[in-house]
Amino acid sequence: MENARLIDHSPKSVDRYIKDGTRVEKLYETGYTEWEISFFTGLPGYVVKQYVEMIEEFKKKEEEQSR
């Protein structure tokens, strides 16, 4: 609820973002392409691309912190 209020979105929308992001992350980490992820999830390609960019940014930050 707090996250939804912070970004001015409904709790239902935030739950969907988390669910979609998790699906994209699992498929991406398994080796599927952005196009395949878009096809399997029904998400638009530009949305999948945004999630992949967030995943890569998070991985980069994790690597930097582990040094």
C-alpha cells in the first residue's frame, strides 16, 4: 500500500508491475530474448525492454557493491 501511495498508483497496479517484472526477470535470466518474453507474457516489447533495462541496472549495482 505504501509503495502504491509513493508512486501515485493503485495497489492493484503495483501488484501487477511486480508480477510482470518477476515473470520478465525469470524468462530473461533463463535466456529468452526480449521478443520471446513479449510473446510469452503478452506484454508490449517496449515494456519488456524497460524491465530488462531495470534488471541489468540492478545487476550492475549489485556487482559494484560486491567489489
